[in-house]
Amino acid sequence: MTNSAGPKRTRSIRIGSIFIGGGNPVAVQSMTATATEDVDATVSQIRMLEDAGAAVVRIAVDRKSEADAIEEIRRQTRGNLCIDLQENYRLAEVVAPHVDKIRYNPGHLYHHEKARPVSEKVRFLVSVARDNDCAMRIGVNCGSVDPDKVGEFENDSIGAMVSSALQHADLVEACDFTRFCISLKDSDPAAVIEANRQLSDARPDIPLHLGVTEAGLPPDGVIKTRIAFEQLLAQGIGDTLRVSLTVPNSEKHQEITAGNQILEDVKNGRFRSVPTFLEGKLNIISCPSCSRVENDAFVKLAQDVKSMTDYARNHEITVAIMGCRVNGPGETDDADLGLWCAPNYVNFKRGPELIGAFPYEEILPRLKEELDRLIAARP
Ligand code: SF4
């Protein structure tokens, strides 16, 4: 299906061999979850995703050794590649010659070179993108919003996300660069709908990348995502999208098939969602994993948590499971109980408070104990 028409028509931008926005078909994306330095595994996953129909494949790069692997990955693949930067934004200049798009997270530009103004860092990223014929994505995530915006929009997480994205759109455009899109991701489909509506109202010209972050395991992860996408796409909002699922590496293609299925259904008027999701029910959120995952046992842990907690399905409790320290600490803060993986142990939280770190083989009984306590304490 194509994106918005009429007054909400976004501008068209090129990402390698495709265009998004401006009435072009909505592009379905995915992201690799292999170690980026493992060129063979990463190339094979990219091919699997492309065979399933991925229009763009994103690869995380945090270290110089990962950035160095991108040149060889590019040599072995022909599709459209996007790099996902975190704190180490300077790696953009190493990878940009080999990719088609650069994604940065405004909330992560504060960590390195603290004395350097964020506006200067954005100018650097734009000049790298321009010099290397790359598009950009300003990717705002609920768990890592610019700290200044969090302070300014106390108790309004959506307002903080939208304001941060708009501020960065201004910064990028001030460099005379318009070849970018924006994403506003949250694990709550309702927040994704509201944030994207607000952004689209404020800047109907900017293409939007849709996603529900940490949607979790299928089928729930697909249902959560569908709820957000159906509502937004039906209003003409969304130019590219990703369905983020917690699945083993061999099943990553499910992200593409699920995305295409949702697009097909919306195009044909088949709406399966209801306006509320899991009201009064257990909500398991988990990240889709990526090359940053700290232990390969993560996907199995997420699956085990889902089965073990089934007995609590009629309790309104959120359990979050994240694969690494990059997004784990922040994105578990709003859950009742949160787990995030380290190489040899699992960090365990009650809300924002750290309970402790436990070996992988001990975490499930510890989680059950805490879950039982939470259920007993509620009316
Ligand atoms: S939490 Fe970490 S491992 Fe999971 S998708 Fe996010 S960055 Fe990747």
C-alpha cells in the first residue's frame, strides 16, 4: 500500500534504490540480530531478510571493529543498508561510505564528548550523510529520550518524545538537509499512535518510520504492533515500518512477513485490532534483540518468561525483558518487573529499583517469587 495522500502527503526521500514518502509504497524493514563483526552470519541474515522482502536492513554499530566489518558486509550484499548508531556517533564517518542510511537517537548524543554541543554533533552527522549519499533517520525511543526533554515534559513522555524529534528535525534542516525521516517508538501501542499523530500534525511533510519497540514474542508482539499500525496507516500516517519481534535468528524473516501482512490487511480493509490492548491482563514486553545482545540465551529466556508467567495472565502486570545494557536499564523502568541481560547474569528490577543480578539458571524462580509477591499485594 502507499502512504498518505492529500494534505498529509509527506515528502519523498531516497534510501539507496527505494523512495519512501510522497505516495511511494510503505517500505517494510528489519534489523540484524547477529554479531555485526561476524560477517558471514550477518550477511546470511541480511540475505534471509531480503529474500522475505525487506526493503531496508538495519545493522547496529557501536564499536570500531563493527564499523570495520561493514565494508565487507557491503561487498557481499546489494540491498539497502541502514546503520544504527548509539553513543559512538563518530563511527558514522567510517560506515557511511558503505551504507544508504544512518539512524541516530537524539537521546544518545549526550554521552560522548559531553562538552561538544548536540547541534554540532548533528551538523557532523548531516555532513557525513550528505558527503556519502545517505538518508537519515532521527529515531526517538521511549526509554532513551533526551534528558533535557524529560525534565521539561515531566509526566508527559509523549510530549517529550515529540518535542525532541521536532527539535532535531529543525537542527537537521538548519543544515539544509531534508532527506530524513523520523521514528517515535514506545512499547505501548497507544503511545505510538498518539506520538505519531502529534508529529504528523506538527510536521505533515516529514516521512515517518513506524514501530512498536519491544513488542515481544509472536503472536502478542504482532498483535501489539498491528494495533498501532492499523490505526496510523488507516489515517495515512507511516511511510516505512518495522515489526520488532523477539524470535531466534533463524526466524527473523517473521518481522517482514508480519509487516507485509499488516499492510495487506489494512489495504483491504481487514482490521483485526480492538482499541484497547491487554486491559487487566499480563503484558510481556521484550526487545527483538540485535547485535548488541549480551548473551545468546536471551530469546530462550524471553520465551521461558512468557511460559512461566502464564499463570498470572489475568493480572494487570507488565514484565519487560531486554537483551543488553544499551536499552535495558532505561526501557525496563516503566515495567512492574524488569530483566535485562548481561553476559553472565540477568539484572532484575522492580520498577526503576534494581533488586539484584542473578545467574541465568536462577532468574526464573526469582522472578516467580517477585511476581507472586506483587499479585498478593494487589487488591
Ligand atoms: S535492548 Fe539491546 S539487544 Fe535488545 S534490541 Fe535493544 S539494543 Fe538490541
